Amino acid sequence: MAELLASPERYQDKTVTVLRAAITETSDQASLLRITDPGTAAMPSGGPLVVFGFKPEGLKEGDLVTVRGKFVFYDQQGYWEIKTARGDRQAVVLAAPVAPAGPTGPVGKE
């Protein structure tokens, strides 16, 4: 996700997928949520990335999600966001858990 905000013009108006992001805020009033890289308090731009057009039912702060949508600049407020397709129930889904790191070498009796 940091790559999107580091070079936003490269991804402008393209469909992007963020494989793993942490939800930092949801809104019951509007169809939006805010996401950031897991384990990061803020993005290089100074704040989380907005995901617009998806009602975050069943999702909460701290959930790790995968997000798909169009990366656009919201002129009225002056920030970048991921705009999800209307009715796309798969635009924001819980991210698959990361498997714990296994042994780095051969396993067996010594």
C-alpha cells in the first residue's frame, strides 16, 4: 500500500488490489473505511487510505483485509482513495491468515 501512495500517478484510475491492510476506522453512516499497512500507525502521506463505496458490515477496527478497487484522487477533499465497484461484495474481504514461519533448515533427529 505504501507503494501506491509513494507513486500515485503510476496507479491513478487503475484497478488495484491491496493484499493485506489493517482497518483503522469504519463508518456506519457512510460506505467507507480507512486502511493502513499492518503494524503501521500512519502512511507516508500522513494518514490512512480511504476505501469508498463499501459498507463495512461485519468488519471492525484491527481486522486484516484484502481490498480491490479503482485508485482515484478525490478532488473535493484532496486525497487518494480506493473506490470499490457498486455491489461488489468481494471488494473488501478478510485477508487470509499468514502461516507461521517454519523451520529454516532440515528437520529431523540428530
